[in-house]
Amino acid sequence: HPTLPLGTKATVRNLENGTSVDVKINDRGPYVKGRDIDLSKGAAKELGMTKGGVAPVKIEAEVIPAEKSAEKK
């Protein structure tokens, strides 16, 4: 994801079929205009997105404020 903090846990829901998968943000991207997140092949398969590789999704993430994140370390 381009802006979520690395290490953030998120749930990605495929809006076409209602399936969802839990993911962890581990890099930046996508760099294609109009796309919000790149998924691993495994996560895409769980969402049923392997044929076209692209689907409308909803991303839900709980972002921990920086000061609370530092306290956990």
C-alpha cells in the first residue's frame, strides 16, 4: 500500500464476491494509477482474483499512532 505504515495489519475484501483476506503491509506500491494495493499471489487467490488480477476491494486497517507503536517495542 502506498501510505499505510509498514507492518500494518489490514483486511482486504473483494467487493465483487464478498470474500476477504487478512494481510500485513510489507512494501510500497502499487505504482499503477487507480490501484490501491498489490497483493501476493496467495492473497489474490483467496479473494478469487487470479483470472483478471484486478478487482474492486475495500481495505480496512487499524493504524496505531506512532507514539503507541513505539511503546510496544
